[in-house]
Amino acid sequence: METTDSSCKTVLAGQKTVLRPIVAADLPTIQAWDADPAIIALMGRRFDAQQPEEWLRSVRSARTCRAWLVVSPEGQPLGEVELAQINWRAGTAEVRICIGAKECWGQGIGTDALIISLTYAFETMNLQAIYLRVFATNLRAIRLYERMGFRKRGLLPPSERRGDPAPVLLMNLTEHRWAARRLVTA
């Protein structure tokens, strides 16, 4: 795993993917994924209330967020991953991941990108717990999160304001469970 600094100029490499900083030229691709009906059904919309350029500016300047584009080793955009709502004092963050290249679904791209980002979160950022929200109907993602060691913590009704298509499952992963999982898979 290669790192350059802690302000999300960090490049991280895994077995199948590379996580690199998001640049303005990536925004049309991310926006297309955000508008894809299949992805909306699984994740909702990111850019309903915020323009992509505004989002990128906030990600770059926020001390409480790290975001990367997930690319193939050859540089093909595959998705994005974000550690958001970082609470440095409590040692927590929310992880969000989207594999927008649907032709790559089921090929371990999300698994690899999630392993890279969780390893970075726990081992480099020294976070203690990562949480996430996922639509209860997104069974593929839930299986992935459970394989990573996340546990179900609660269920929220669909938000009418956001127009959620399903209830939202809350899950979390502690650094202790992550370390234990890493020992078993090493």
C-alpha cells in the first residue's frame, strides 16, 4: 500500500484496484454513475442537492472526509469510495462505496476497494470504528459488508425527504473485529 500524505492526495494500491484522488475530469463519470437507475435503486442519489463541482471542492477542503476514485491497474474508472463524517476525537467514520462500472460487478472490485480503504482507515488513520448505511434491499452489498466483519446495528424506515426506495440498514465494524478478521485471512 502506497501513501503520499493524509489530505486525500493519497494513492492506495490493492490486488485488483488502485484508489487515487478524484480530480475534476472524473466528475462526468461519477455524475453518470449517480444518474444510473440501477445504481440509484441500490444507493440513492449523491448529486440531488449538491452539484458535482461543489461536492469535489468540499471533499478536497474537508478535514472530515477522504474520497478516492477506484480504478483498474490500467487506470480505467470503476467506482469511488469515501470515508466521510470522520470524527477524529471519537475515532469513527462512515464508509461509502459505489462500483459504477456495472460490467465489473461480481468480480471482487468492491471487495478489493473496501479492503484497501478499511486497512487505511484502521492502520493509517487509526480509526476505531467504521459505520455504513445501506438499503436493506442491496443484498450483494450486505453480504460483502458481513464478509468484511460489519455487523447489523439497526434499521431505519425509508426517508421520504430523500425518496429512499427501501429501509436503511445500519452496520458497523470495529478495529478489533477488523484486526481479528485480518488474522484469520492472513
